[in-house]
Amino acid sequence: QKEVEQNSGPLSVPEGAIASLNCTYSDRGSQSFFWYRQYSGKSPELIMFIYSNGDKEDGRFTAQLNKASQYVSLLIRDSQPSDSATYLCAVNGDSGGSNYKLTFGKGTLLTVNP
Amino acid sequence: DGGITQSPKYLFRKEGQNVTLSCEQNLNHDAMYWYRQDPGQGLRLIYYSQIVNDFQKGDIAEGYSVSREKKESFPLTVTSAQKNPTAFYLCASSRGLSYEQYFGPGTRLTVT
């Protein structure tokens, strides 16, 4: 059974600070990693994906992947109140070769305080 | 605008009734998915379809059925056999099974 673990939070940061969200996964064969943002009552919105070890930057967002340690993180620089949401980590692919299944963590609630 | 539409946004049904949730996409994606989300829970996969006229069960398919007669459409029927149907239902699509998935706005189903 693949597992994706996230700290449920809430994670509270002041406006302008860096928010750091972490995710660990159990299946060492996982290939693709995604971060979704979900506002209360809304559907998840894809904000980042990463396939290779290292960092990937897109605007204020940076995804970091360390396959050896089986964790993926999301950094949000210059956090804004509009970033307040639940962030879902999702992991695709397994060692059995079935790449269809996205396994989601339960999400981390981020609150950015003005 | 390209995107995924789901209808209706809210749906109320009496216990024992079947109900069909609509999902349409104009992204030309081959793969489509249905998930349900319960409060405090992660998303759970109900069914997925890689191509037209083919679909596979996900983790929690019991009490649900789907069809994929057109590339653009992947309706989900919640049958009376589903014991706890009240949930937020999310449809997603992707270029292929290993690619990033994009979600529709969701349908919130309440069964009483």
C-alpha cells in the first residue's frame, strides 16, 4: 500500500515569509511528484510537478525532490494571504510499473497572516 | 477556453436513488478519472479511463459505475449500492496515465 504523508498543520506564517511544506512517500519506485493547492470548498489546482532530483522553480514556488530520502517539499517565497489554502502532495508511479495512480496525501493547511 | 466542466455543482438525492454526475473536457486529453473527497481525507480514486471504451476500477469502485463512449465525456453513476455516497466528487483528466492531472470544479453530492 503506497502512502503519502503530510503534516496536517495548520502551518501559520507571516506575510512575506517563506512557507515550507513537506511530504514523504513510501514507494521508492515512485516517478512523478505533484503539488496541488486547494482552497476551501474548491477543487485542487495543479501548481507544480517535478520528476528529477533537485529543485524546480516557478515564480514564487520551488519544488524540491530527494528520491534517496523519499521526500518532496514545496517552498513558497514572499507568502501572501491569498496563498492560504490546503496543499496536497501527490505521487505517481510505482515499482510495479503501473503509472496511472496518483496517491494523495491528506494535505497541509497553510495560513498566511497579514 | 479549454477546461473540465462538471455538473451539477450541488446535487441532493434521496437514499435508494441512482444519480449520474457529468464530466466533460475539451483539453483533448486521453485519460480521465473520478475521485471522491471526504472531510479530512485524501482524494480516493473511484474509476479511471485511459482511452475511449475502456475503463478500470480504482481503489473504491464498489457502488459506482462509469462509461466512456466519447473522448470528451466520462459520466459517473452513483448507485443505491454505494453505502456512503455523500461526498465531494472530482473529475480529472490528463494527456496520458503518467502525466499531470487537471481537475474540474467538482460536484457536491448529498444523499439523505
